[in-house]
Amino acid sequence: MDPNSKNKGLYNKLGPKELQLRLDSETFKRTTVSFYKYINIDNPDALRNEFYAKWDKLLCYGRIYLATEGINAQMSVPEHNFLEFESHLRSLPQFENVPFKIAVEDDGKSFLKLQIKIRKQIVADGLNHNEYDVSNVGKHLNAKEWNKAMDEGALIVDMRNHYESEIGHFKNSILPDSETFKEELPEVLDKLKGKEDEKILLYCTGGVRCEKTSAYLKHHGFSDVNQLLGGIIDYRRQIENEDLTNNFIGKNFVFDNRLGERISDDVISKCHQCGETCDTHTNCANIRCNLLFIQCESCRQKNEGCCGSDCQTYIMASPDEKEELEKRLVFKKGKRFYK
């Protein structure tokens, strides 16, 4: 494919309702897979177009970020096309050994469409290139090694945002109160001051944020930095396959339509509206708000799926009333946490 070609025709043209109908009408099963790799990509635009042209034909959906520093992908792939998808990706030398994390709880409804976007970084971190070296990262621990290090008293750090750790985390973890990875890095560095010689355990959803964090901490003088191989997603697979102790309590937040995978039966969070025990994330039914928050079934019905009375009033209003309400209401517009 011509590296200078534009993305003409290489994007989704259907609306949300059409996309949902398309997904609901499928008669085959899907596999949700995530993967990342820090690797030099000379021309992300050309690779983006190659991926889209191939994966669209295979009916792959998902959210993929490409940058000159690598790839970060969460995808839903038809089971009958999975081998062809994998073969295509691994036929490219830079992705030959990229590890896959396969979702355990998977109803095939994780994504509605295929989105492949070019970014400056595969995870926005706000760091300068001289603040880390991705060739000098922490040691990757499998689930058995991770549990052993936990039992021996290592410091455990959750490298996810607070709305993720709110519904599930490893026991005795340091839980940063951050909304973004960019905010979290300096907060974690501050919390770990004076502990440069202690054993540090980092974990996140699939591993990509820990890769950058471990390089960042080693740059700042931490000598024994470790990270969970495959993140929480693969930890669950390993503990089930090897009959290991599960040290994760609650749900693992995931960045697709499911919004969570259960790792243990514990429910450690509460509905943001009534305070009842609940760990179900949802987005406000008012799409002008789209706030991500925790809502129990009772409050969902009572509030029409909305985060508050303003949004409920808005979605129930007539078009003329909505126009008037928009002049005086300020919606949260998708902020990731509820206050």
C-alpha cells in the first residue's frame, strides 16, 4: 500500500444503531484479545491503513492506537477468523512475538466497530523521552512469582486510574487517587520516595502502563522494579490454569463495552447514588454528559440510567425544552470519575 495514501474508505461509516444491529445479528462467536508492544514504527499511517484494510475484511472490531513508539490494542475477533488475524499480525517481523491476553469473561459484545488511530504515544504519559528508557524495564513476573513476592512483603502499586481500582485491586496495594496515567506517574514517584531499594511490584490491566512506569522508576533510581506479566487479564488465566491462590479482590475494569471482568466474587465498591454495595460501571444515559460512574440496578431504573436529576430532566425533555436546558445546564462531558 502507498505509504502516502490517505485513509479514504478505511474507516467506519455506520451510525451507533446500525452498528448495534449488525453486532446483534451475528451468528458466530468472538474472542476479545488485547496486546501491546513498544517497537519503532517508521510510518504509523501506512501501517494503520494496512491493518484496517485486512482486519475490516476479517470483521475485527476494536480500538487500536499506533505511534512511532509502538502499538496498543484491544480487539474483538470472530473465532473463525482468529487464526488468519493472528497469522497476519505475526507475519510482520516487529510483531512476530507480541504476547496476546485473551479475555476470560467474553460475550463477544466488547466492541461495535474497528477504530485504528494514530497517536503521539500509545499511552499518554506526559513524559519527556529523557525520563525513561523502554529498553530498561522491570522484571516480568508470572502469577506464581507475583504471589510469592506479595507473600514476602513487597510493595504493590496499582498503576491504573482510581475509578478502575475502586471496583477491584490486589490486596494491600498502594492505590493512587488519579484520573489519568499522566497524573499518576508523579504521584506514584512521590509515594515511593525513600523506598528506592525496596522490592516494587507494579500491575495494571494488560501491562502496557507498567512497562512505561517500570522504565520511569528505574530512571529515578529504583533498583528492584517488577511488573505483572500480562497484567490482571492474564493473571486470572494463570491462576485458573495452575490452580493458584487468587490475591485480586473484585472486578478488573476493562476499556470496552463490558467495562469489567470479575476476578473474585468480592464486591468492594458502592453505588455512587444510593451507597448500596455495587460494582457495575455505566455511562450516563445523557450522551451530552456520558459520565462514567457506578450505578446499581435500582438506581438505574429510578434515574433512567442517568447520573443525576439534571441529566434525567434533560433526556425526558422535548426538543424545544432541551434547547432551553442546554443554555443553563453544565454537563460533566465524560469525566471518568464521580464526585
